[in-house]
Amino acid sequence: MKSNVIQIDQVGGPEEMKYRNISISEPGIGQVIIKHENIGLNYIDIMQRSGKHPISFKEFPATLGMEGAGTIEAIGEGVNGFKLGDKVSHCMNIGAYAERMLIDANKLILLNQNTSLEIAAAATLQGLTAQYLLHESWSLRSGQIVLVHAAAGGVGLILSQWAKHIGATVIGTVGSDEKAEYAKRNGCDYTILYSQENFADKVKEITDGLGVHVIYDAIGKDTFSKGLTCLRERGRIVCYGFASGPIEPIDITQIRSFSGSIATGALLTYTKNAIERQKNADHLFTLINSGVLKININQKYSLDEAGLAHKDLAERKTIGSSILTPN
């Protein structure tokens, strides 16, 4: 069976990405072949392509991508709980930039027939990230105040809407006036243009000097230390990404005086268990299908335009979620 894919022969820039047609094996025991209808675009893809992410490629050529949605096209022996034609999605599985993907069935999420495959490809990774951030890394409650960095990005928009649904006051940092307006339409009560304002000072102003209960930070180096200064007593900063680079060493006494705490987050630890993964996904897609959460797919690229998609995402030209469509 053949599949169009995006591969690299070595880590590097977008120019390393090659559009190829390759053969894939028939499914073995416990495996299926998914025919992707849509593929998610995430910042982790850029980090892996450039060799800056801990989850690295063990051999080359390597197929990029960590998220996709489609239907089961072939099933190997010993697969339980899935059948031909089922709508499924998956995330945190390398090799998703592919028309067809061979994958272990125990890594799949079974989707309701009413769930859009476009939405599933855009929301599985980002939505499950928001789910664990709001319910595991910090159990957000109504009346609390949160700061969401990159609030107009894919995860940021879902986080902001979900936090608002819970009953929190949401402050979001953004990079432009356009993104500020967009974030306000998607859950943010306040927005801060990080290029024009000191976000820590602005947060203190908004909160009458008390600070926020929790900060969700996927930026890392450029925002983390300053974020510590705008936490309130017993507040927590959750670092779940490092788009601007690794965080520098921290003197823990900076937050000891007000009983602040630091947490880290990695979606992989919340997707290993199939039962937990399906439960969390059901929670996510119930909110999406009921209209509580709106998934904003504002950029669509064909699979052979993946290099352009990476450039746009890296240059912060995108708003909300982006997907790739196999040719």
C-alpha cells in the first residue's frame, strides 16, 4: 500500500522537509492502517524537525507529525474495540504527516460519528493538552484568575474558552491587536500585548496587586521568570512548552515566601493509558460537539505545503488551529 508523506533525512529547517510517496506495511498483530482525512499542525512538529525536542527521531528518513484523524482502512489480527470504517483520531504518535499511517490500535481514540474529522485533527492534541492543564496540573475553580500565554494560539484559545466555561477570569497575552480581538471573542476577559506592555505589571494592575492563581506558559525562556512575579499567594505556574527556548535555572526561594509552586506538563504522560485517554477525549469532544468549545481552524494547507505551514507557525502568522490535508 502506498502513502504520500512528509519526511526529513536530517534535522534542520523547513527546507529539509520532503514530499514523498512511500510503501507502508500491512498491519500486523494489534495494528491498523488509518487513512488520514486531516492532520494536525503543532509547534511540537517544528521542535522535532529542528532537533530541539526531547522526543527525537531514532533513524532517518523520518516522517514528521504527531496528530491526525481519519478512518480505519485495514485491521490486523488481535485488534479489539475497533472495526473497519471507524472514525478515529490520535496524538503524540510520530509519523502523522502521512496520507496513510500504520499504528498500534491501542494508541487510537474512537470518535463519535457526529465528530468532524477536521475538528478532531485540529483539537485532539491541543484539546487534550488543555484538559490536563485545567484538571490535572491545576484544578481550576470558578472565581479564580488565570493568565494564558499565547492566548490566540491553538491551545491558548481552547484553554481560554474552557477556563471561562468553568467560571474563571481569563487574562491572555497576545502578539497583535488582531489577535487581542480574537482572544477576547474566545474567552479572554483581558488581553495584554506582550510587545508593547510589561505583562507582569499589567497583571498586577488588573488584579489590584494580588496576582493570578495560575499561569499556563508554553513560551518558556522569555516569560517564565517574569511570570513568577505576578503569582498570588499559593499560586502556581505551569510550564508545558518552551517555544522561546529552555527555562534558565531558578532560585526556588523566589516563590517560597508566598507558597508559590511550579508544575510541568507533558501530554505524553496523559495519553499512555488507553482508558484515561479515551475518557479525557470523550470529555473534550462532548464540550466541542455541544458548542461549549469552538475550535477555530483558520489555516488549511495541503500536505505538500507543510513547509509553508511550518514557516507560518514559526513566524506567528497563524491564529487558532491549522490543519494539513493529504493530497
